[in-house]
Amino acid sequence: MMDERYVVGIDLGGTKIAAALFNAAGSLLQREQVETAGCRNARELADCMCGLVRKVSGGKTLHGVGLASPGAVDTRAGIVRNGTNLPEWNDVPIKQWMEDKLAVEVKVVNDANAAAWGEYVRGAGGHEGSMVYVTFSTGIGAGIVMDGELLLGAHSFAGELGHLIVDPSGPVCSCGRHGCWEVFASGTAIREAALRRIGEEDSLITQLAAVGGEAVSSRHVFEAAAAGDAMAQEVIDEAIRYMAIGLANIVHTFNPDRIVIGGGVSRAGELLFPALRAQTDKLVMEPYRGTFQIIPAALKDDVGLIGAAALFGQ
């Protein structure tokens, strides 16, 4: 009979904090969520997360708590070195704070690493070989699993692939440098490229956004392309070209079995993947062709929760 070990996974974000209880088989048993805005500082964030752990565990004895946090996370020390979109979320010894309150082991990873581990263990990674997870969303996040181990790097900062420089003379990135991959290939990059073009020519993109009363997004660009909008297709073709440049660099650097693509852009499905595979295949060196797959992520919004919990060997 399987030992019934319970683990809580937490996904901490700029707008929400989600927590879920998992059993030893990795099944999600209980889930709770609160708004991050109610927390004014790092201590309050820690208290809120501890409260969620107690709520979802329902008094069960826990084997551990996994936390997926935004920002630069020193996983070995359990310290968030440089957070994003959270109050006072810098140099926070969150592992120690939460362990003191919960009396259970806490493991902390960057949110992209948590998502990568979730996809590897429970999703498209198949829990075998080597995999690179890339999420094309507001920016580009990534996590790397080599031979079944999450690649952390010397200071646990490995995997910032969105900040590979693909054009040193390119636009300024949010990180302050020029020409990062995510300024050309993220969902935000697709939207901004479309908006620049919309000012010069008519497009179905704005009509689609207006129907839902929404701001233009990369989703509208893909929908317009699917409906035959030539300008939208040109924007997508250019984004795919840059996406493939980054993926080719990943193939040459890590030689993975699989590259798993997540994030909002991945939902474009057949409008994205055949062209992305073909472009990447053209850019990699001959020995690498046929050695890797580019596939969509299998897990959805709870991927961070799943990956954080799976840090305890589910």
C-alpha cells in the first residue's frame, strides 16, 4: 500500500496566491486562492501563505511545502534574492520564515522552474530524459531539466533564457539590456508589433478585440491570421522566426529530448507549432535534426502548484 504522504504546493503571483493539497500519487485534493493585494509586505505574504497551507491541509500531517515564487530565487538557501511585482520581496529568507511557523520542510524555487518541473513530472515531459520548458507569455520564462534533475546553476539562477541576447542593437528589454529574446518573441512582443502595424494599415485585429471589448493581445493577432488577415500573418511569421532562433540556441546548448512550449502563445496550436518546428529545424546543425521534439505543454493554470508540490518526489 502506498504511503499516504501529503504535500502542499503554493503558487505565488503578483495578483493571486494559490495553494493546493496533494497526496502521494500527485492528485490535487483541495485548493484555495486569495488576492495578493491584501498583503502589504513580505512578512504578511509569508503569514498569508502559512494560513493557506493550514487551510488546505485540514489538519493532515504534511511531508513538505513547495513554493513557486517569482523573481530570482536562491533555492539552496531558500531566499528570494530579487522579487518582482510583490511588496518588499527582496532578500527574503522565506524558507526559514515558513518553516518556523509550520514546523515542516519548505522548498522554494523560481516559478518558471516549478512549471518546468511540473511539466516534466506530470505533464508533457513524460518524466524521462532531458527537457527544456519555455513559456511565451508577457515575457519568456524557462526551466531546464537535465537527465531527470532540475538544473539550478551555481546560485540557482539558471534558466533565464528569455534574456538570451539575439540582437545587441535591438530594442531595450524590461531588464535594461538591448535585444533580449523576449522583446522579439514573447506574447507582448507580438502584440506590440501588431500595434505598430495597425497604425499604418487596416487590420482585422482591432475588430476582433473590439467584439470582446478587450485591448489587443497576441491572441487577437493569431485569430486574425487564422481568418486570413495578411498583416497579422506577417507579424506572426516574424515572431516565429525569432522564437526559432532562441529554440535553436537551446537545442545547441542543452541537447534536450523535448522542448515543451507553454504560456498564452502556445494556445495558438496549429497556427504556431508546424511553422515553429520547421523554422527551428532549419536553424539547427545537421547532427541535431531529428533528435528533439517541440511540443505543447500539457498542464494548464495549476502547473506551478503541481511543480512546487512535486519537488517532494511525487
